[in-house]
Amino acid sequence: MWLLNSSIGKKLIMSISGLFLILFLVFHLCMNIAAVFSGEAYNVICGLLGYNWCALLGTLVLAAGVVVHFVYAIILTL
């Protein structure tokens, strides 16, 4: 498969997985902005994330994207 064998394909995978890092930062930025404006809103958001299976699944997907990004960074560097 050209996506896994070519240099451009590996860079494409790395760039797409880099979007997971950006999504992680934007999500946490929004949570911190909510904390600045309202402590109660921040507590509600934290409460929803602790018991929501979608949030837990999203966390696992983001973590997998970060691992893929790091692995491809090492592969491309070597």
C-alpha cells in the first residue's frame, strides 16, 4: 500500500494524526475559557466528561492519534 510505503504517505499520516494534537489543545482551551467565565460551567463540563462514554471513547481515539503521530515522527526521522 503506497500510504505506508512512500515518504509522502507517511507524512500524510503524520499530518492527519497531528490534527488530533490540535483537537486536544482546542478542547482544553475551551474548557479553560469556560473556567475563566464561570466556575460552575467548568464543573458541569468536568462532570459530563467523567461519566460520558463518548468522552471516554474520544479520549482513547485522541491518545491513539498521538501515539501514531509520535511513531511516525520517529520513523520519518530515522
